Amino acid sequence: GSTIGILGGGQLGRMLSVAAARLGFKTCIFEPAGDCPASHVANFHLQAAYDDEAALKRFADSVDVITYEFENIPTSALDLLESLTPIRPNRRTLAVSQDRLTEKAFLNGLGLQTAPFAAVDDEFDLAEALTEIGAPAILKTRRFGYDGKGQARIKSAQDAPQALADMAGNAAILEGFVTFTHEISVIGARGLNGDVACFDPGENVHVDGILHTTTLPATLTSSQQMDAVLLTAKILNALDYVGVMGVELFVTAKGLVVNEIAPRVHNSGHWTQNGCAIDQFEQHIRAVAGWPLGDGQRHSNVEMLNLIGDDVDRIPELAKDGKVAIHLYGKAQAKKGRKMGHVNRILGPA
Ligand code: ATP
Ligand code: MG
Ligand code: MG
């Protein structure tokens, strides 16, 4: 059988490994950390740094296709890997989505709405951007942000100096604050042959910048639902994408506004594990392995609840409910803000 290489050994790599094993693949994780969620379930764990060329070569030579569970892989590592083994999703997607500025420009180029934005490198850019975009606004680092990290809210111009200081010298982007009624996301997939399949949009609630729940079905009119799926397909096709992508959207009075895209399986797609015959992890493995996609049909209404930090102590209680499917990541300590697991509560038939 063939082997799938996964860059990153977190919970997404873990759940991708399980799906790959079910389809008869072996998996090899490339991850600098020793004890990581994916290392408990993958066949091989290559523990090395992203600047270790010999290790990267060994990794690329021992797998048939390379995929990833996070988008911030150093470009130099990708160059080396790509020269030896196909990377799916492709490099262009990574280049576009590693930087919030290029990502928003790309989305606008497709005719999709985003928050108004401007690049901010210093206090002069910020003053100009605030004049142009207005407050309230959010200053974000262009790269490496996740779970709301690297963001500062600007309620009025007097918050500007502190917000800029919070960027710690990193290149930033100012985003106008989008007035939305709620947040949804679409988990889309595109196969090697260009087929596209999308899961139903889920409704997301964030607490302290971290995803708290995803609920299916989302509150959407049928035309909003259609828009969400079509714009996701447009993004996937434009990038000649292969694999699963998460597309985060704001629902507003003026239509759907794209918040961000993630070129990988996505936390807001975990509900598919218990709401669909083929979940996002199997779908991603199918796509990158060149298999036909499964259809994304949802058989159940589901609420996915993230277990962050000490939330994991609720497991004995949650486990008493036979309609709650439990997914734990095997992480050692329940640090504050750390994603320890999630549960999918089956609400009823779709
Ligand atoms: P993730 O873990 O999803 O990658 P992230 O750190 O990239 O998170 P964002 O998705 O950019 O963060 O923002 C986190 C949340 O903050 C959003 O889901 C939304 O609730 C709010 N938010 C971000 N940008 C805006 C905006 N321009 N207008 C209004 N709300 C926003
Ligand atoms: Mg993000
Ligand atoms: Mg986000």
C-alpha cells in the first residue's frame, strides 16, 4: 500500500491519520515535537525541525504524497519537499493563505466580499488606514495567527498605539469590523479530477476568539446556503485545489462576507464525523490520494462542542449521554486555551 505524509502532528494530523488507516494507507507524520497527538496513531513519526534538510528529504522519499494539517510551513521546507514528492493542496494555495493580505486580495479578485482592509507596517500606515476604514476595526498580524491570537480590537483611534504594540513588530493588516448576524463555515472538498463536494454550512460560535460550538443546520435561507456553497466551489476551482478547505463566513444584511480560508481540514468541520457517512478527514485523504470524493450529505443534525483546557473534565458527565460522540486528542495537560478534544451531540435526523 502507499504512504501519506502529513506535515504537523496535532489533533488534525491525528484524525487524518485515523482516516487514512481506515482506507488502508500508512501515515508518516513530520513533527518537531516528540509526544504529539498524531504520533500516538500514525505508523511513523519523523521528529525533526523544518530546517533539517536531510530529515525533510527522508520524509519526502518515504511517502507517496504529502499533505498538511497547518498552513504555516516554512517556504524553504516546501520548496525542498515539492521537488521530491507532490504536495496537496498545492503551493499556490499556501502562498495565498499564509498571509491575510494576499488572501483577502485573492478573494476580492474573485469578486467575493471581505472586510475592508489595509496593510499596516507602522503608526503612519495605521493612522491612514483608520481614516480610510474607520473604527471599530481589528488589527491582526498578517501571518501565523490562530484562535484569535495576534489580534487587537480598536474601538476608537486612541486604542491605536496599544494595538500596534500588540503586533510586536510583525507586519499587520487592519480590518474594518464586519457587522454580522452570525458566523458560518463551509467545509468544501475538491478531487484530483476537479469534482467538488461541500458539506452543509455549520453555524459557529466563538468564545474569546476560539471556536466554541458548531451547529447543524445553520440558520440560513436556501439562497444564502446556495451562495455559501457556490462561493466555496469558486475558491476551490480558482486555486486548482485538491483536498478539504474550511471557508469561514460572516452572514450580513449585504450578503456573505468571507472572513478567512483554511487550506486543510477545519475545527468547524468536526461535526461531519458523526453527521455524515464520509467525514472531512476521510474526504481529505480521498482527495489527496486521488480517490473519488464521497458525497457530503448530512444524515443528522449535530452540535459540535470544543473541549478547551479544563472543559475536558466534563467528559465523565458527557459520556453518560449515549448520543454524544467523544473525540479526545490524547494531550497530556489541560493548559488554558488548549484544545483537548471535542464532542458531537446528535440532535436528531437531518
Ligand atoms: P482561527 O482559529 O479561526 O484561524 P484566527 O486567529 O485566524 O482564528 P479570525 O478568524 O481572523 O481569527 O478571527 C476570530 C474571530 O474574531 C472571528 O471568527 C470573528 O468572530 C471575529 N472577527 C475577526 N475578524 C473580524 C472582522 N473583521 N469583523 C468582525 N469580527 C471579526
Ligand atoms: Mg485563522
Ligand atoms: Mg478564523
